[in-house]
Amino acid sequence: MEGKSNIFTIASRTGYSVSTVSRVLTGQAEKYRISKKAIDLISETARQVNYQPNLVAQSLRTKQSKTIGLLVPGIDNPFFATLSGIIIKLLADRGYHTLLADSRESDVEEEMALQMFAGRKVDGIISVPVAASAELHEQISRDIPMVLIDRHFNHTSLPYVCTDNYLGARMATDFLLDKGYKSILAIQGVPTSMPNQERLRGFTDAIKGKPVHYAVVGNAFSVENGHDEIMNCFSDGARPFDAVFAFSATILLGAIDAFRRLNIEVKRDVGIISYDNNGFLDFLDPAVTRIEQPLREASEIAVETLFGIIDSRREGLPEPTVCQRLIPPTLVVRSSC
């Protein structure tokens, strides 16, 4: 009853109707085209009276949990941490909570997380998949609206929003070739992951037929992988490559650390380019040239797509045309190559 009385209190203090207050506090302001002035006043008044909605009762009444499941393969990876932060903020702006799970690049952990989301009756799921098969995702999506982000399955009916990883790798490789590098080491991430496979395909296609020596090594999107592969390839004073293409920013950091240990200077002795953008790369010496993925754009499209499906199912309408998007990345040129 306290929550109910608080809604009446907020309505009385703001001068807006109980239904308008309820719609703002349940994240439906945009749907009902409630003005920003009303939203701001109602939200501030709710804060002042310490309004606490009864989420359990609300869920039973509306059959909505106001929660979205978000599944990523490594929250300790700065890329996925940034992606998660953007999505969580976009969902919060819609009045939704996020239930975050980390599959740790394991299809077993992924299955457990997806089953947990289903058990918690989330209203929708945004997933960065790791399994080789789309079967479980497609099965769960029949009951729970789902959108894939960053990675997708081949030949799937599931909606997805991803960077064009093939294009990004070609852009990075072409940049190195245009700079005159003749021997390139590519350090890849998880070989079975879709982004890695597309980056590898872009790299090898760009280099095909060119008078260039190259090698592909590595097995994880990790700092340790980047460090170990550089130590292996450049040990004993050897300089077999004049450029390195790191398939992620985490791999890049490990590579740079190894170069420092080997007294090899980036740019002077070896050029380096990375997939993924992060502000800290401009504070390295030299600043790192990289491929920037459109995280905010992809997140906004994924969230909009998910709620399009959610709203259609709730209202018994035909679902929107399946959205399957590859967004072009951007080359950010700095001084590392």
C-alpha cells in the first residue's frame, strides 16, 4: 500500500494524474508521449519522497519483469565492459533493469546463463553468443524476444547487429601495406569466434597475392596471448616481422608489454595496429592506430530492435522484419605505424 500511496502523493505534488505518474515511473513515458518537463518533475518528486515500486506485484500484474538479460563472453575484457555499460544505460533510460551474465567464452556457461534468464522470466535477451550452433538461442527466442550483438550465427533467423569485421580487418591490413610493411604478424583471438574468423578472412584476403611475408598466431582475446606470441616470435633478438596486427586491444596491450621487455621500440623498430578502440590507446607512446567499432550505434539498434519485438508480441501484432545488420567500422590513424 505504501507504493500506491506514494504514487498518489507524487500525483498530488506534481499536479499530474495518477495514470501519468504511473506511466512515467514504469518507463512508459515515451510510449505515451509524455513531455520531458513532466518526466523530470515526476522523477524528481519520486526521488524526494523515496518512492520504491513494488516490483513483484508489478510483474504479476503486468506480466512484465522490466528486466532484460545481457550475456557477454568476458566482462573483464574492456571491449565487453564498454559495450555492457552502453546497453545498461540505454535499458535504464527505458525504465528497465539489466541482469548481466558472463559466459567466459564457454558454451556450457552460455547455456546455463540462457536457462537462468528463462527461469527469471526476463522480458528480453541481448546476447553475444559463443556456441557454434544457434539451436539453443533460437529455441529460447521462441518464448523470449532476443537480439544478438557483436557476434552472430551463419544462416540464422535471429536478429543481429554486428561490426563488419571482415571490412575492418581489410582496412587495417591495407593500411599496413600502403605504409610499405613487408612482413606482418597477425595475432588472433579465439579461433572459433565469428569476429575472429571474419578478421582472419579479411586479413588473408587483403594480403593474398601481395609480395609480403606473414604469419597468424594466437588463440585468445587476452593480454597474455599478445605478450606470449611476441615473446615467442621476437625472442633471442630476432626481428622476423616489421609490423603486427593485434586482433583486439587486449592482445595489443600484451604485445606492447613484450616489446618493452625485449627493448623493441614500437614505430621505430616495428609498426603495430589494433582492432578495437579505447580512449587509453591515445595515451600510449606512441598512440596506437586502430579499427574503431561503432559500439553505441550497434547498441542503440540492438535495443530498439529488441523492444520492437517485445512490443509486437505484447500487442499481438506481427513482428518487425528481422534486422540483420553489419555496420562498417572506422580507421583511427595515430602514430604507431
